[in-house]
Amino acid sequence: MYKPSHRSLAIALLAGSTAFAPSLAARDAPGFEARTVSPAIGAQDELAPYLQCVPYARQVSGIQIYGDARTWWDQAQGRYATGTVPKKGAVMTFRPHRSMELGHVAAVSRVIDSRTVLLDHANWSPIDGRRGQIERDVMAVDVSPANDWSAVRVWYHPLGALGTTEWPVEGFIYPGRAASPAAAPTRVAEAPAIPSGPTRLKSSRQFLAAFSNLD
């Protein structure tokens, strides 16, 4: 009869504990189910291409901003509505922090409560030893003292839980266009008053002299 070794039992227990990690997250956010989706693999079963966060956020949100993630917030001003309240379909913009020098952008897929949202984003967690992967419906929690979403912790796949880093956030870019500023009222210059009756002009001396010898 086969008797499992201590090593095989340990591996089995470790695999089991990892498998239940999303269930623990689900207790904190009803309906939460972290999903990892790799970019399409080619016909030769080669490794999937490295996917950056910017093109993925642009695709799922419809917000047409290009350039590094750290530039999105400034580019959005005057073009898109922005704010500090999470909304479904909005893009959360992360400030550069530590090794994340180019910032990060992620689309809000669901708002759980005033402190918790689910995100769809790419190139965050290394999965199977590779970065550039897509994660859907992963948790992000506002840890700012003022509940203004200026700092968040984000689900990190290798831990099977929220990461420990508090990431600084600029705010949210909403798909709707920015409201146009109210136009200032046009001021019309006042025209001089027009006399109501006929105006009699006084003849000049030159005019009178020219006709003085006529009878």
C-alpha cells in the first residue's frame, strides 16, 4: 500500500491552502472572484506577449488617452471628467511609486462599498513567473485616512491576498467628457442715442460767404 511521504503531504496542503485563497477574499467582498486571464497564446503555444496596463485600460474603458500611465491624469484634465469617487467604468490612475516609475492605470469593474472596488487591469501581478498578464475583478481597498481614495492596497496574485504596499492614487477618470465651462455673457457696446426729430445743422461761415452775393 502506498504511503505518502511528509514532503508530498506538505505540497498537497500548500496547494490546498492556495486554492482557497479567493474564498477568503470573497468573505470580505460579496460577489468577489479574482480571475486571471492570460493574453492569447499563439498557434505554436509560445509564451503570450507582454501586455502593458495602458492599452488594456484604454480598451476596456473606452477612454482614449495615450502615453505612460503617469501622464493620464494630467492629459484627462479638460477632456474627461475626473474625481475622487470610484465609479464603474472609471479608470483609477496610480502615481509613480518606488519601482513603479511609469505609474499604473486600472479600470473599475465594480464598486463594492465606499472603501472597496474590483479592478480589471494588466501587468500588475507576476503569474506563472511572467508579468504582462490580465487580472479581472481583483480587489482594491482604499486605505487613506480620509476615505478619499488617495492610497490603496491591491490584490497580489503571488500572495493570494491584498498586497502590503499602500499605492498612491491620483484619482479616477470617468468615461464622460468634461463639462464645458459656462460661456461669459457677451457685452454689447452702447450706441449713441439717435435724435427723435430732424436735426438742423448750422451753416459754416465759408458756406454763407459763397452765397452772400446771390439775390
